[in-house]
Amino acid sequence: MTEEGIGRRRFLGYVLGASTLTVAAQLGEAAVSPTEAAAAVPSAPGPAEIYDLNDMLTHAALPTANLITIRIDPDGTASFTLPRAEVGQGITTSSAMLIAEELDLPLDRIRVTLADARPELLFNQLTGGSNTTISTYTPIRVAAAVARGRLLKAAALELGDTLATLTAKSGVITSSVTGKSLTYGELAENAASVTTSQESVTLKDAADFEIIGTAQRRVDALDAVTGRKKFAMDLHIPGALPAMVCRPPTINGTVRAVENLAEVRAMPGITDVVQVSTGVAVRGRTFGQCIDAVRALHVTWGPGTADDADDDSIRDELRRAELPLPALDLLTKSVDARFTFHFASNSPLETNCAVADVRSDSAEIWASLKSPIVAQEQIAQELGLPVTAVKVHVTEGGGSFGRKLFHDAAAEAAEISKAMGKPVRLMWHRTDDFRHGRTHPMSTSRVRATYALGNVLTYDQRHTSLATDFGHGVGEIITAEAARLPVGDLTFSETIFALTQQTPYHFGVVTQLLSETDKSFHTGSMRNIYSPNVRCAQELVVDELAKRLGKDPYTFRRAFLKEERARAALDKVAEVGHWGRSMPAGTAQGIALHPEYHGYVAVLAEIDCRPETTGRKIRDAYTGPRVTKVVCAVDVGLAVNPRGLKAQMMGGIMDGIAITLTSGLHLDKGHFAEGSWDNYFYTRQWNTPPELEIVVMPPTTGQPGGAGELAVAGAMAAVACAYGRATGTMPTTFPINHTEPLGFEPLPTTPPIPESPTDGLGRAF
């Protein structure tokens, strides 16, 4: 859809029967369909190039788009309840910007809150796949435009003027004839309707945008930096006391016996101790007292689901599950490579937590949830209550990176509250998160690319992973349950893989296939799902192809790219990053490109691998390379908030650096050695590039693309390519520092909590 097409197209919205003006967006068929590339390409387009995961999520949300409403309040503000989860990505700000634009209301007059679980929304309350802005862009604007139209009509009646003589600006409607004016607040009641009616509106042209496309500060920034922002653990629910769980030493271990139950129940501040499905839960006056109680418990544990597993055994299992590559033509040359990607942790700063108050006939839950409908329906099922008796409130979250697609903490809090008969404030310890939380599954990727006479003839990739849990479905219980079926989970994974993975290059016959095995682990969709590993492997092979064909990595990529948008982004980072400049031995540049969710990102990274200059030793006998510079060019079609987009790219780049160089989990005899931030090496200040530049490309499509995950894969690939060029050896195991010995003393597994009552970051509860 071109910019002019969306700008002049008329849409249908609704005025809902209410005491003050309340409006909604159009129904499904009025939504804008994505365009397809018109040009033929040497490589047949992959599924994700024709119809990707974002298209699926957007179309699934359309039938209930009319249930998303905006209300004009008597004080002249606009209130919008967003059916998504704000976990730091800035969607409350971008949603407010859409409303402010079409409503001609100042941004600070928009109030955006998060919606409780609403089963009637079906697929329209899932936060994932970088889809929020794409799927809500038109519905929110339509609802705001309907509100503006109703307010103008009400003002015309009040002032006795025609619509043509009225202008709306900053929440005030003024007559050009009489000079009289009325505020939106004064008109809200008269603009309301006692019945639901259909309205036709025309959205603003992009040329008339005053807010969309401009850099805006986050609407919640002040609350965040002054401590007023409310997360689940900040809520004061009557009677809800702190609770924690003593967990098994290995993944999915079970309780066989508790030897000192009475003794622990008598400890200072402890009110309850009960056995639950995941361990032994304690409830006390403070979290410090709960930690003391957890540490004091003497539990006999039964085996878990992976007690004998370690990194080596999982690697062997993955290799046995690899799908075969096509037979090699003896007349062509090939690049063959196999890559290993170790477990990684989602590691949001806010640990898993939830508040639950379960009664005999009802339940109420407060948690940061990206799939709240599934949470509500499955918790109701577990408690034996009707769905209507379970209220699920979505709180703002301190990070997610895919973790909060699952409602593990909410379900566990509900189980504990029911067992104790009291409300609880459940918080996982940092060590719980690392050892029993969701992880990005370990995987391998085998790649073969054939070439002859300067051309790439075939590109085949076989990605093999431990099973990725998609038990959240696409936001409601039917697909959630289907994803858990014996064969449904693999079908779901293969669908997600096909709808997200693509090759941006003309590489002849291209195949990318997924195989998954072993469901013994708690896994999930860490930021960008499969893409960082798949893209990293592909870009490293692209570098090797360029080397064998005697080509520069940048010009080689440029020559084979399918799309001009991709080429423009690649050219921009090469220009801004001074690609090809002279650098000392042991240092190098790397360049990579990643397409996904109707957007493109190109990343240029510089790395220093010289032992004498990298300085800090991370693990025994290992001195880590340092990323010294990153330039990122991002094209998401239309950037609603360029400042927010830059922040997303920065976060994605830090993730990419981490999973390339330092961040990984070591599996040993059924548990992970890492237990806190001090031994899980996320990108630290010393390894954050001193030079970091983000270039937001000019609007290219008139429609927003996905941005929340885009930079992770591009950054991982660029850093890996830079490392390969600096050392002269293509890296094949990630993170690169995943070596033995560990270089740190793992925290004990029984009880799996540090001695002092801290959150694992050295801070006291």
C-alpha cells in the first residue's frame, strides 16, 4: 500500500453507545493489505517473503479491531486501554502518538493504560513478533479520527456553524466565522451516542503528520526515573504477603519429602509453607524472611526430566536429529559449515513475579503478561473455575524478550494462593530465573552453499533445535492447546520458522528447514526467535563465499541483494561506518543485513581481538574481544517514533553482542551452572561500543514495520563476521567464550539460592 493509498482511503469506524464519547475502529475487511514485490527474482521468494508471521498476527487481529476503543473524558483528555503488554518497548508512547495525531490533541493529554484479559478479543491481545504497531496502526487511527469527527459535528450544533468553518487544534474546536471555541471536554457528552452507529472517516495524509514520524520522549519516562512507575511487585493488594518457592536442584525435579516442615513454619515472619507442583512454597512478612525459610528447608527431591544431560550430550542429540542436506554436485564447489548455539537466558531485569488472590469461587491475578487471555483461560481451567470468575490484570513489565509470553509465575501464584487460602505476592529469585526459567534452546545450523563462475547456485540450511515451547499459541487457548499436542508443537514450530526465515540474496535454489527434538527443557521464544542463530550462520557463510570468490564482503552482498530497501540500508552503514578503512592486525570490520517483519536492518561492527588491548579477563585463560564501534541503519517503512526506534535498535545491538561473544548457559547434569548476573555475561559497560550510531532511514512504504527484535540478528551476524575477519577463523560455536573451565564458582543447587538475602544482583530485598 503506497503512502497516498493509505492517506486518501476512507475507513469505517463506530460510535459506541455510552455516556461520554466512545469510539472504535473498523472491522476486518477495511484493513490495509500488505503489498507484494512486483519484480521477478532469480531465487524464488520464500514463504516469509510472501506472507510472514507479522501478516498472520495482523490478520488474526482484524475481526475484533472494532472492540478497541478510545474515550473522550470531560476533562478533555483521551483515554485508551491498550490490549498489549508494555514491557519497556515503548508501545504506550507510540499508541498515544497515533491518537494524538488523528485527534489533534496534545500528546500529554492522552492516557494509555493496559487492558485486562479480554477473551472476546481472541487473537487481538498477544504481544509478540514485533507486531503491536503494525496491527494497531490503522485501527487506533481510525478510532481517533471517528472521535474527532463526532466532536466537530457536536461543535457545529453548539456553535451554529457549518463543519467547513470549524478547525480542531490542541483539543479545542474554533469557528473561523465567530471566533468562538469549545474544548473537547465540553463537547464530550454531547458528542456521545446512545446507540452504536457506523461512521465513515478519512485518515490524515502522511504529508500532514505533525506527530507521527517525529522523535518523542516516552510518555512514562518521568515515572520510570522517579520510581512512580508501578510493576507487579509495587502493587499493594490487601493481604497479599511475599511468597517464594524452594525449587529442585535439576530441571523439573519433584518433591518426595519435606523433613522439617513444622520447624520452617515456626520461623520468624513465616505464615505458611505448602508443597506445590513446582516445589515447596513459603509465605512470610518479607522477602528476606521467605529466603531464609527456603534456605532452611530440608527437601528430598525426585529426578527431573534431564538429569543426565549436559552440553555435549545435547549437541550429540541435535546432530542425530539433523535433516540431510541435498547431494553435492561434483562439478560445483561448496562452502560447508556447521554451527552450534548454546542455551541462552531471556534474563529480563524484572524476575518472574505475580500477585494472586484465589477464593473458593473467584480468582484475581496481577502480572506482566503478553498472552493474558491464555493465562486467564488456563488458570481458570487449573483452578476449576469458569473463565468469567477469573480476572487477570496486565501490569507493566520490566523487560521480557519473549519471557512474558508465558504465565508461569501467574499460574504458580494462583496455585500457591489456592493451597494457602490467602493472597500472595510471588517473586522468583534471580537464580530461579536462570535455572528454572525459560531459555532459548540450544541448536545447531548446518549450511551448504554451492558456487561456480562467480555465482551462488544453491543455498541449503538445516536448523536443528531443542523443542521451542509455543504453548502460548497466538494469544488464545485453542491455538495454545494445539501447540502442546504431540505433533502440534512441531507443526507450530515449523510454521513459525517458515514465516520468519528468509534469505535476502539471490542465491539460486534456496532451502531453509527446521527440525526439533527433546521436550525436556523450559524453552521459549527469546527475542527474534530463530533469526539470530539462522542469520548469523548465513552471514558467516556469505563472508566465506565472498572470500573464495575474491570479493569484498560488502560489495559481494550488495551485488546479490534482492531488494533496493536492503541495498540502501547496506550502503548507508558502509558509508557512515567507513567500510574498508585500514585497521591494525587483530582488529576488523564486519557487515551484515537482516530482513524481517517488513523491515530491514544493516549493521557494521568493528572488533578488537588483540589480547594486549582488550584488557578485561572474563573467564580463566580467556580475554574477551571488545566491540569498539557499531553503525546501524534501520528501515521499518514508517517510523512512528524515531527516538523509540533508535532505543530499540540500541537494545537489540547489545543483545546481539552478548549472544555472540559472552552470554550463554552451561548445562551440567540437568541444571545450568549460571545462577545470576555475575556469572551470566550479558554485554557489560566495558564491552559496549564507545562509538554507536543509529541511522533511521527515510520513510519508504508509508506503513510501519516491526522493530522490537530486528537489530538482534543483524548485530549478532555483524559481530561474528568481524570476529572471523579479525582472527582469520570463522567462528562456529556461540557464544564465542563458551569454554571450559567456567572461571566462576557456580552457586549451590540445593538450596538454589545464595547465602545472603539479595536478588542476585547484590541488592537486598
